[in-house]
Amino acid sequence: MEANVFIATESQLRALINDAVRVALENAPAAERPIRSRYFSTKEAADFIKKTPNALRQIVHKGEIPSMKRGNNLLFFEEDLVTWIEKGRREVQDDEDPGAYLK
């Protein structure tokens, strides 16, 4: 059996994975599909995550937030925006010394 090997950048791998997940979700039975009830325009999404529209476009370009393109417009599901916000959450450790940051 012959193995196929190819080299890809991180952004290419992200795009491949995003495409594979999207196709899997589209082909999943309706009962197994996640419910995404609300979507936002670029401006609404940027306001929601407290970024500028251009900063949001850069985040999308990096593959960090999924989007859909309809005509010339990008659309974002609220669930994807919340997931991105929660990825930035840091746990507060009890042993941190607040005084160390003031020095």
C-alpha cells in the first residue's frame, strides 16, 4: 500500500480541518446538527466581541473564528463568537502575588 504525504502550512491545515468539519456537519442527520439560531453581520459580530470590523476580518483570516460568505458579506454564528471569546479565558490562580505586578 502506497502512502500519500504532503506538506502544508498551519493555516492550510486549519482550512482543511474546517472544511472537513463543515462537510461532516452538513452531511449529519438533522437531529445531530448543532442548533445555531442567531447570526451576525461583520459589524454586529465585531461589536459583540469588542473589536473593530478590520480586526475581526484579520481574526477570520487566521482561521480563529469561522464565518460564512453570502455575496460580499461575512456572517457569523453567535455560538462561534462565544466559543472564541471563551478560548481567551484564563483561570485565576490563588498563589498569584498581585504585588509582583505592581513592582
